[in-house]
Amino acid sequence: MRILSLFLLMLLSVSAFCQKSLEKKLSDATHVVIADSFNIKILSGKSNHIKVTGDDYSLKNFVIKQKKGYLYLYQTDKVRMTINGEAQPTQEINFSEIVLTLNQKVENISVSNTSKIDFQDEFSTRRLILKASDNSQIHGKFSCDAFGLFLSGGAEGYVSGKFRTAKVIADSSKAAASEIQVENSEFQVSGGSLVSVKGKTVNMKLTVKGLSRFEALQFNTQNTLADISGNSDVFFNCSNSLTINAKERSHIVTTGNPKINKNVTKDCKFGRR
């Protein structure tokens, strides 16, 4: 047992000693596509740059591709094999750290295959759309004129910031927005998703369906247009004007004292706190 422990310790030491870094300056890009299971820290900067730390095998199979305003990050197909019809790494790819610095020209970032991106500082730009799928995660604080967060396939998004317009689409996913300040906001929630929001907005357009849940009692809205269906649960705050359509055994709770125009079927529950 003692010999085995010493052997494992030696392997760990050798692994740590063999860590190397790859650094590369990148061209300007409007779109960033992260297509494999990476954990990436994102920084704001004047130019694009990447630093990847890992062992030799991992670095050799880490692909950085730039083409016509797109930046792609993924693993080479050489490290894949097929098991039961699904591609699998032939050897474990392991990075101790991936740091990606991006400038304000970036407008669209897509992540998939259980990737996780974490913005280390407030990311400011004119327009930004974040897309996540396949159980991927996005964390960050942003400042944009136009902001979009599109989640599907078990993805998760945790965001905060100031926006002129913001649109969140969650399908079979989970989103949390805190300390949000936005003039015009839109939320589309479906497929059993959970979305929670805190902050304030002037105008909110809300669509919730398919056994989903929207929690926004601490999201102060002045004017709300809501369409609720599919046995969904919705909780929100509205102070001025509320127009709501609800059907299919949905449950709605609202706070505030708005002027209400409602079309709610008898199988729904509509209440005010």
C-alpha cells in the first residue's frame, strides 16, 4: 500500500513538472466558438490573446482556428475514437488553465459540449449574444446596449449587468440574472426551464410555457406583457401596466398595483400579493 502511494505521488509530481504553456496572439474576431469540454477564463483587453497551460499531449491536441472573423477552439479529431457510436477521447485531455483575452469587437460567443466560461471582469461592448448548449455554463457581468443569452439542452447561465435591451431564451435550461438594470427586456422560457431574475426594467415581454418556472418578484417592472401556458409557474412584480394571457393550468402570482388587462382561463390560478 505504501509503495502504491509513493508511486501515485511520483506520477502527480511528474505531471505537475511536465505542465507547459502555449501563448498566442489572436486576430480580431466577431464570433467565438468553443466546441469542446473546456473550462475557460475570459478577460477584457484591447487585443485578443490566449494562454493555455497543460501537458504535452493536451497542448498538441488543442486547436485554435481563425477564419473570416471567427475564432474556433476545440480538440483535434486525432484524439477521438468511437464507442457505441459516440466520439470519445483516446486519452484524457487535461488543462490546468485556459485564459482567453477578448476585445470589444466580439459580438457572439457560443459554447457546447459541457464547456464552462467564466468572465473574470465586467465585459463591456456594444452588442453581445451568448449561446450555450449541451450542459455548458456561462458566468459573467456585462455592460451592453444589446444583450442576448440563449440556453438549451441543460445549459446554465448566471449573469448580471446593465443593458439597453436584453433577451433571454431558456429551453430545458436554467438561468439566473441578478442586479440587472435594463430598459427593455424579453424572456422566453420553455421545456421545463427555471429562470430567476432580480433588478429592474421599464418594459418586460414574457413568454413561459411547457412546465417551466419564472421567478421575478424582486425584478421591478413598470409595464409587462405576459403569455403563460403549459402548467407553468410564474411570479413577478409589476407597478404600472400588466397585460396577461394565461391558459393550461398555469399558476401566476404578481405583486405591485398595476392596471390589469387579463385573459385567464378558469383552469389557471391568478393571485396578487
